[in-house]
Amino acid sequence: MMDSMDKLADENLARPKNTDGTVDWETIFEAPGTGLVPLVAQAKSLEGLRNCASVIINQLFTRKNDETERERQHKVLASLVAAAESDDGLEAVRDNVVRMLRSIKQERLLKAAAYVANKDKRKFKRKTGGDERRDDEVLRQMFAVNKPLMMIAGGATVLVALIIGAALFIGGESSPAPKPEPTPVAKAVQPEPKDVAPVSEPVEPAKPVEASPEYPKTVYFRPMFRTVSTTRMQKSYAYYQASVVVDNATAYSRVCTRIPALKDAFNMALAHALPARGMASGQDLAKASTWAHQQLAKKIGTGVVKRVDFLIDGNNDFRPRAVPCR
């Protein structure tokens, strides 16, 4: 393990690519024997685990604008290691570090999927524009002229107008137009006099509509995805969404100011409760909800969040465009 860690610290992290041009984060993190997660799993002491995870964080966050996130990940690592008093707690700390790394992996996979979606959208727009120009050229060839299509359309309009005028002229010579019949004049109707004006009934004032209570309130977070299966040609994903229920404005404000902490807890909960491959069951989601609720009590305070729920894409309450606290 020391040789692998020294090599990782001295060299840049190898980044294999997928066929769509994005980095293959699944291989970087999970490849047996060479992945970052198997490397951490080989740690035999707390000190070795801390050193290995520290090197991995430095290799994952190397850009200038990664400095803040790199420092945050180092603080998370320090808190996880400090939770164990001796090597007796090594296994629990190691599991938590693995969850932390898989949380980082999910963020990278989400960004890669968004990049591919935007790239495909740009390709579609360029292709559509090219098709429109080709359609315009086909119309020019149909009329066998090099003049603009607007002039062709104008000429066709004039020709149709001449044909219609000639038809009306010929029809007028063959048969005289019938004389119009005189329009009958309607007699004016005098309104009948009314002796007594009708008295309108008093209208009861409308009852004010009672405003629905603002709390408890459910806050929905952006969907996250997990890898369901991987083949040689493609990968398939399942999308999950976390939501929390708060009882009052103070709790809502607390949640909205600690969104990064909540996202970390949600990703770690999915890594803790969901299977490594395949769709999650209702029992898996319930386990993730319980685990996330316990973590949020430690991160933002006990009683701030009343309930945590995880939804899977296809659920009626799933909101793919949700943005928390907006």
C-alpha cells in the first residue's frame, strides 16, 4: 500500500476517458486493485488511512479554484479520524472515508452527465440549422432558378391573381349579375313603460379565504444519481431526490444556510444504504432516510429537521427541477 500511495503522491492521477470524452470516474474510484476506494480499504492503521486519504484529496482537487473545497474535504477527513481514539475504531473510520470518496465520485459523475447533455444539445442545434439551409437549396432547385425564394413566392402570387381576375371577367360576359332585392326596413319597437323599478336583493359580503398554513414545509433538493449497471458500451443510472420537512421559519432558515452540509449527508446516506449495483428498494430508501436524519442532527442540530425522505425517479412527488430554498 505504501508503494501505491507514494506513486500516487509523486505522479498526477491517471484519468481514463469514456467514449463520450468524459473522465471515467467509475474506474478511477472503483477499479479493483488500482481504484481509490480499494486503496483506502487496504489501510492497516489510522495514521496510514489519514495519509492515504489526504494524498487522494490533494490529487482530486488540483485546480486553483479547488482550494476551498480541498480544505473542506481535509477538515471532514480530520473529523472522521479524530472520532476514533485508537486503531480499534479503524474499520468504522475506513467505512466513513469510503463513503466520503464515493460522495465526491457522485458529484463528478453528475457534472460529467451535465456536460454530455449540453454538448448533445449544441450538436442538435447546429444540425437543425444545417437541415434548414439544405431545405432552402432543394426549393431553389425545384424552381430551377437562382433568384431568392421571396421573389419566386411573389411571382406566384401575381400569377394567381391574374388567373382569378380573368375568370371573373369571362364569367361576367356570359351571364348578367342578378339585381339585389331591396332590404326590408324593420319597424322600430317602442319599449313598454315600467311603473316600478325592480329592487335588487342585498348581496352578502364574501367570506375572506383563510390562508393555508406555511408550516410544516417540505424542502426538495436537486436529484442525485447512482450507477445501476455498467456494460462495455454504456452505463445506466438511477436518480434519487432527498427532501426534508421543517416545522418553523427558524428551522427553514437553518436548512437554507447549511445546504452543502445537507448534500454531504444525503450522498453519504445513499452510499451507506444503497446496493453497489441495481435499483434501491423501499427498505433501502428508508434506511438511507434514517441514517441521513441522524447525521443532520449532528451537523445542523437536533430537532431542526423533522423528517428526511428519499424519492426515486418515477415517484409522483419526484421533482426533477427542484432548487432548494428558492
